[in-house]
Amino acid sequence: DRTYRFHGEDIHDFAWVTSPRFRVSSKTFSDPGLPRVEMRLLLQPEHVGQEERHFTATAAALANYGHWFGPYPYDAITIVDPAFQSASGGMEYPTLFTAGSRWFAPRDVTTPEGVTVHEAGHQFWYGIVGSNEFEHAWMDEGINQFSESRADEVAFGQHNLLARRYFGGFVPWVFHDIPVKRYWDDGLAGYRAQAESDVEATPSFQYWPS
């Protein structure tokens, strides 16, 4: 038998994950003016070729959010690549988040970069700020979506493509001649579809449709 003990200071939420399939790797984040952070990646074996992309995106969040909003306060962060069809991608907890990728992930699309920056960004909005995401989703999702779009643009430049997936969402096709602008395309379509549904300040559990 083995006993594992975990301890963290100023952590208001907790998650734990394990799998014999994970390919574990680590890399140190370093940026002038910010503390060093050990980035630990738990990657599915079919995504081993995307290791550096996950690290680069996490570092982009730690660097840009760190300079804009204050440094990440912990000495480690764990990136989890969830299992296919596990419906566990895109979740955040202090010092740990789940990203999300595909087997076919073209180099010129921001997948897995976008979701990785976004979920790492939740270390700040809601994590450091400590807002109640169950009650006030706009404070973590809304502010973080704006911050993520800004970080994506700084780290990866303007998106000069729009990706769509066919054959049941499996095969990606990249349209290289369609520019995507942060201030216009990142979220505007979603807003147009939901603008008359619920007030942004509505508690999460009262949104309709759920």
C-alpha cells in the first residue's frame, strides 16, 4: 500500500487525476520579471507530437497574464490532456487544468493552443481572484475570454484561417484565406446567438437554457 499526501497554500478548489496511459513530461517556465514555474504535462500517447504546443501555450498564458494581471503565485502547474470522449476537457482548478486536443491537429490552427491558454488563464480568473464561478460566471469566463483572446493574438499573431471539421468532426479542413480578427470574430457570433437570453450577471445555475 502507498499513501500520497498533497498540500497547497491558498488553494480553494481541488482535483486529482491518474491514468496508466499518460506520457509525463515537464519543462520550466522562465520569463524576466516573473517567478519560475514547473510545467508538468500529462499527455495522451496519441498526442505525443503536440507536447511542445501545450508547453508553449501554457507559457504564453503565464507570461502574458503574469505581466498584465500579476504573477502566477504557485511554483508548479499541471496540464492534463484528457482522454478522447471523456467530456472532461476544458476544466480548471488551482495549479491544475484540463486542456483538449485532437488526433488531427494541423500546425496552423490554435488547437490545442486556444483551450490551453484559456484554461491556464483561469488560474488568474477565477483562481487568484477567487471569484465564485457557480454564482458569477461572467467574472471568470467573460474576463478570461477577453484575456485569452488578447494573449492568443500576442503569442500567435492574427489568425489567418478558419478551421472546420467534417466526417463527424474528425477530419479538419483549414481555410487559409479567411482572416479572423480578435475584436470581431472571437465570441461575437456566440454573443449574437445569446444576446437576448439571460443577463450576464445571472447566477450560473439559473441560466436558461442550462
